[in-house]
Amino acid sequence: MDYTLLGILITVVIEAVFLGHKMGVIENKISTLEKKQDKHNNLIERTYTNEREISIIKEKLSVENHRIEDLEDIQHEYINKRN
């Protein structure tokens, strides 16, 4: 067998092993990034949910404050009528 052909074959095998190793490293990094992305997306979803709930609570608080103001007005009217 020719030494040149043997050298080329060894080089191809080494490059294939190196490429396989690099692909494994890349897949590992992609997997790690996917996990981080999933955590980020979960955080964003929870943030949107919290913002919606806060908006609802603010609206309810506003309604309750108006009811209290109305009741205070009624109370003041009643007190003024008594006097």
C-alpha cells in the first residue's frame, strides 16, 4: 500500500473523529441554550400573566374606591340633612 494513500486515510479518519467531537460539543451547547430559552420563555409568560392580573386588581381597586367615595358622599348628605 502506498504511504501517501495511508496518510490520506489516517488524515480522513482523524478529521472525522475531530468533526464528530465538535458536533457533540455543538449539540451540547445547543441543548443548554434551549434549556435557557425555555426558562426565559416561562419567565416571560409568567410576567405577562402577572401584568394581566395586576391590571385586573387595579381596575377592581378603582371600582372599590369609587364605591367608597359614593358611600362617603351619601354619608355626608345624610349628616347634612340631620343637621
